Amino acid sequence: MRPTGDLTDCLRDVDYVVEAVSEDLPLKQKLFAEIERHVRDDTILASNTSVIPITDIMRGLRKRDRALGTHWWNPPFLVPLVEVIGTEWTSPQAIDWTIALHRAAGKTPVHVKKDVPGFVGNRLQHALWREAIALVEHGICDAETVDTVIKAAFGRRLAVLGPLENADLVGTDLTLAIHKTVLPAIESRPGPSPYLEKLVAWTPEQQAALRAQVVQHLKKARETDAQSR
């Protein structure tokens, strides 16, 4: 690895470029327009955005068939998932090459077949967060209870049992019956909760302590994965 502050030097004769600047659509569009002027026509261009549609980022490019998204999850040295997102213009060859590249690097790539805000992971994550905030907002429980219920219940099995696997396990007929009762009562407003805007931010010390706890947990999970191989 050789760091450089010169974009032309950085992009000279490269096969693959991934952008990871801040979540600012005009900034990403401007950067990719400049990148395209310095790379070969067959160089794959990828954005590491968390939620911005790849279509919006790449629509101004001259060759859009080689542009896609590769969303890494944080912290990337401990969390293996990479979402590979294609647009209506992305070629199958670019998708296949990118998936093979990340698999060879030891990651767990998945193909997101439609370019939607948040892709797969963040849509699932924030659907849960929306309901968690709503439960507190409506006085059903306090914040500590929400987090305890998740960590002491279904959160323990999520690493080995995904939601669709769980639906198969309990039976899709039972899942359907449950949904008929519970889904009409789940929060469904399209915008963020007003309650969320009133929440007081954590102190830097609290944030640092929680980050350290999460990193330790993920390191143990990585060690467990390595031992099971």
C-alpha cells in the first residue's frame, strides 16, 4: 500500500476504484466525474456509501456499465459483509468481478439486485430502530428495556438464525398468523420520530466505552468463526 495525495498518480492504470468520502451526494458525483477522466474504460468504479442510491451517484458518468456500490460494514476489519449493489446500467461482468475480488480478500459479499436507499442491511437495521424508538415514544417501555429485550432474546440467535430461516423454522403458516395480528400495530409512518430529535446525545466517554465493548464482542465472534472453519 502506498498513500498519495495526487489523484492522477493514485488512479494510473488501476483495475478497481472504491470511493469512501462522506455521505454527501454532490461531493461523490464530483469526485467520480474527476475519477473517470483518469482511469481506463474497463476500470470498475465503486462507492462505499451506506444509504445513498448508487444510481444517483453514478448517473452522470460516461460509462455507467462499470459503476456499482460496495458497502462495507463497520468496523470492516471485524465485520465480513460487503453489499455489492448494481444499477440498471451495471454489467453482470462488473458484478461478478467485484464479488470475486471481495471473496478473495476474505470478505462475505452479497449481491443486492435492485438499487434502493439503504440497500439490504440498513433497511433491516433501521426498520428495527424505528420500532424501538416508537416503543419508547409511546410509553410502552423504556429504552433500557428495548435494548435488554433484543440482547437477551432474539439478538442471541441472529448470528446463526436469520429472520427468513426463523420463519421457516417456526412455520410460514404461524408466521402469517402472527403478521396478521402484529403488523397493523407496528410503527409505519414514513418520516423519523419527533421523539428522536429530542433525545440527548451520549457523552464522548459513554460512546467510547460502548465502542470498546462492541469491538471486543466482534473480535470474539471472529475468533469463533475461525475455529469453526
